[in-house]
Amino acid sequence: MDKKQLDRILRVRTLQLGLAQAEEARANAQHSSEQALRDRIAALAANVSPVPDARADGLSLIAAAHFRQRLHQSAVAADNRVRQAEAGMVRASAATREAKRDQTAIEKLLSRAEKDAVLAEMRKLEDAPPTRKIRHDPC
């Protein structure tokens, strides 16, 4: 491969790495958001627990039970979303590692090609005939 082609491939791989890193950052943000939501739901569920109260009537207990049931359903859904976000994080980090590996491989090929070009130029200079004639002082 020539240097131009390797440069183009390197630009593409660098762009792919940037996109993969952005996707990984988005997945990390999604995961932390889902964890925060799960924690908020758990805190709400803890605050809705039944409290012995002489003034509590049946209707408020029914409403609290209904609210607790809905919070429980939301907590289960939040746990599922957290697991999905974790899986997305794992996929995104794997994609980032692969993109970084591809970019590093192209960088190594490019540096090897540059080194080979320098060595070829050095050989060409070594094999070239001398350009100036040796002239002696007049005797």
C-alpha cells in the first residue's frame, strides 16, 4: 500500500474511533442515568411504606398500596433498563477497543511504510555515483 492510501485509511479509522468513543460515552451516561432513576424509585418506595397511624382510613391505605404496587413495577422495569444499559456499555467498550486496535494497526503500517521509504532512499543515495569529481591542486 502506498502512503496516500494508508493516510486515508488512518483518517477513516480515526473517525471510527471517535464515533466509538462517543457511543461509549453515551452508553456510560445512559447507564448512570438509569441507575439514578432506579435509586430514586427505590427511595420513593421506601417512603411509601405503611406507617401505623390512627388517622389513616381505608381509602388512604388502598391508595398507598396501589402506589407501592406501581413503584414496584417501575422498579422492576428500571432494573431491566439498568441491565440493558450495562450490556450496551459492554458492547460500546468492546467496539471502542476494536476501533483503537484497528487504528493502532494502521498507524504501525504507516510508520513501517515511512521507515521503508527512508531506508530505500538511503540505499538509493548509497548506490548513487558520486556527483563531484575530485580535483587535485595544481602541481
